[in-house]
Amino acid sequence: MKRRTFAMSILLPVVLAACGGDSDPEPGPGPGPGPDVPPEMVPFFDAMRRAATFMSEKVAYKGGYVWSYLPDLSQSWGEMEAKRTMLWVQPPGTPSMGHLYLDAYHATGDELYYKAAEQVTLALIEAQHEAGGWNYIHDFEGEESLKDWYETIGKNGWRLEEFQHYYGNATFDDAGTAVASQLLLRMYLEKKDERFRDPLYKAISFVTTSQYPEGGWPQRFPLMGKDDKPDYTSLITFNDDVAGENIKFLIMCHLSLGESQLLENVELAMNSFVALQQPAPQAAWGLQFTRDGMPVGARTYEPTALTTHTTTNNIQQLLNFYNLTGNEKFIARVPEALDWLDKVKLPPEAAAIFPDFTHPTYIEIGTDVPLYVHRRGSNVVNGEYYFDKNPEKPIGHYGQARKLDVAAMRTRYEELKAMSPDELTAGSPLTITGPVELPRYFSLREVKLDDLYAGRAMTTPAVTEEEAQKLVTELNAEGYWPTTIKMLTNPYIGAGSAEPYLEDTYAKTHVGDRNDTSPYDPVKAPATYEAEVSPTGISVESFIKNMGVLISYVSPVQ
């Protein structure tokens, strides 16, 4: 369930800041909207200010954000329906807004944006678990209000099993903790405000303390006690690239804070990718592993299996690690993994069902036969997930096929192998003695390991005057960009019926019957629903995207 888009998929890299090494640091924040701004640029600066003021003063709740809102703020949503008193941590939620505000401050020098970023960061500090990480959500109304949400809305989201139980701990899932931790790091570095230092080091401690001796991380931490509900969250996970996100954050801390002892944790984590690759002839990875290195299932629609998308991500990470270190151990078995991916492409009968895709998601251990997940029933009470080898009628909310470019990975492997040792690791952040500056912008696109090399630079996307002017024109009088809200939810009306539902009405839909609180697109609502119209409202994702376009226009870095 990879959901972290940072809301900027339309912006392709065209350079955002030099990172480290011997290169000169980038200049500080640019001019704010004052006498140094050319008159023709004032409308763009003004639109940015109006939009940020509306979001920070009208939409935010104590500095926190969810994902979308009706215009009167009477209803709001994160990944599920949210109370007004909540913030959502998962991107594009509260931390993503903090990164955007800080980016706008860097682009303009306007303190309004720094104050907004400060407001967001303080909200996240309030939401921070005592162990140092974050849950998906936080309720400013208190623990009882949050538990009430879990017992009602969360418990009845059929396809959202991560919300059906209140754990009371923090999670690495969906990069929420990673993005929040990065914001704390950036905010502390910006002005060395001591209010951010302790929470930052608390977040760093969360990452290092939760790491298993084998090098991987659980999905949630602190681990469940024996009297709590045991489940998949204590297992070593690769879902949503948890290990990769933690490695990147620790490297950022090494670079910017000079905390070079964290490289020991980085090395341990990188080694776990090698250790958990399965033996030939199935030289692959699953979503999760037991502590003794065996693939194991997670949610009920994630069976014990090898997974092609996880294998693809881990191959890319091993190539990254080889690039960082020059150590051959990281790529020694990459060819085996690539060969395995070539071997397990979609069979003809499935390729017809999944056009434009290349591989099944799940592969049975020991046979290389694809597995497909289905569901029956109508809600979380009478419904269940199951899997078999029949590709027909797969679930719709979790991709049962993937489009993977194995040839491109082979090409990258060969290119890295052809490099000399010095060329391969030139500028590696593992060899930089900090502290050095991090990239200037984090919201225009995801900062990658490649961006942390000495002498590397990120560019702002190219934006035309017409594109920027269009956003100025579309900003309404209230100060937001009206956006179609594409995911609705049924209000909580109680638990669904336990009576078996034998039809396949909800086999492929994102939502079940009216007792299901899972979000769904009205355009793709089940046949049993009356026709609905997607409302127009306020979208955090659209705000981040549009502000990113304007940042790139008013403060281009080429």
C-alpha cells in the first residue's frame, strides 16, 4: 500500500540544493514579497501567501491537518473519515504540510511560512509517541476520543485492517514516522530552535532502539506485550520500504548533525537485505519475515508468499548500497533475483485479465505459481479474504499484478559493475564528514539517496508563466483551490450483519455494504449504492502540489 506521493507526481526533475562534501553551500532563503520582488512577480507571491494563510489559519486544527475537507469543514478525511480534532501523519498529511511551508520559506524568505511550519512541527511534537515515533493519527481531544474512533470508524473499515485495532504504539508504515522525523530534523537545523532538538533525538532513538539485531525493523514499536493482540506488526517488514526510509533518515542525521555513529545502524540494516534474500531458485523477498529469516504473511490479504514488487524494490536498494559502499556483497546475488523476476511473469491466462501489467504480486513459495487474493461477504463482520491460483475476480483495493521493468534494472546493474571503485563511490554520503547542508526542498519531490551525495544537486521543476498564472487565477476568493473530493465514506451506523452474504457484489469494490467505513470513489461505487456525486472541497494534496508549482516558478534552481 504505497501511498506516499508527496503530491507532486506532475513535477519532473528539471537542480533543489547541493548536499555535502566540498561543494559550496547553497545561498540562504530568497527575498520575501517586498521591495526586492519584481512587480510582475507580486501576484504569484500574493497567491502563495493567501493560500498558506487560509490553510494555516482556517483549515489547520491546532497545527494539524488531515487529507481533505468539505468547504465548511463539517466533514474531513484522512485515509478514513476523521474527526475535526484529529491530525493525519501519513503523507500527504501533517508532516508533508510542514515540509511544504519550510520549502516556501526557503523560496521566499517570508516568515509567514516559517511560522506555519513551526505550527505544524509543534503539533507533531504533541502527537509524538513517548517512544519517539508516530501513529497514523492523533486526536487532540485525547485518548478516549481516539479509542472511540477506533471502536467505531476504524473497526468497521473492512479493507483497512491496520485501523481495526488500537495498538497504542507508533508505526513505520506509510512513511509517516519517516516524514515527520525528517521535518523535525529540518526545523531544528533551520534556526537551531531548542524546542525541536529533544523531539528530534527522541525520533532518532526510536529508529535505533526499534531496530532488530538482525538489522530490520518491525512495522510497529514498542512491540506488543504478551497480553495484547499479537499480529504481524512485530515482524521484520519491507512493506512501504520501511528499512530504506530509516536508512535514508539516519544518513541525513549523519550528514547534517555529524552523528556518524548512526552509520553502524545503516550498515546493519543494509546487511539485512542480503541476509533475507531467499535461496535459489527463488532468490526473492516477501513483504515480511520472521526473526529467523522466513517469509510470512501480514494482513489477511497479504498471504505468506514471495512478492515481486518487494523484490524489485530490494534489488534497487541493493544497487544503491553497492553505489554507496563499493562492496560486492550487496550485488552478488542481484542477477539471481533478476532471473527469478523474468521467470515469474504473468502467465497468458492472467495477462489477459491484467492488461499492461507484467508480473503477479504474490508467488507461492516452493512452486513459483502465482497466488491471487479474493474476498467474499459484504462487511468486516461477515466478510473474509482468501487466496487461490485463479486470477479471476481479484480484490480491487490491493494490486494483484505489477508493471516491473526488469530490463532497466539489469542495465543499471551492468552500469554500476562497469564503474571503477573510485568512480562508483565518488561523493558517497557515507564518506562525508559532516555537518553539511541537506537539500533545500523536500516537498517538490521525494528526496532520494542519490540527492545526498557530495556535489549532487536537485533541480526545481520547470514551470511556465502560463502554468503559474493558471494557479493564481484558480485560487478562489477564500484562499483555496477547489478540488474534487474523490474518496467518500459511509457514516458509522454500527456493526454490519453477521449473516453470510453469498453474492459477489463486493468482491472487487473498494467498499462493502453501508456498514463498511472504508473510503471509496463515488464513480466506482458498488452496484447496490444509489448514484452519488463527488463533492468539491479542500485538498491538502492539491495545496502541496499547487504551492510546489509556484515555489518552482518564483524561486527556480536550475
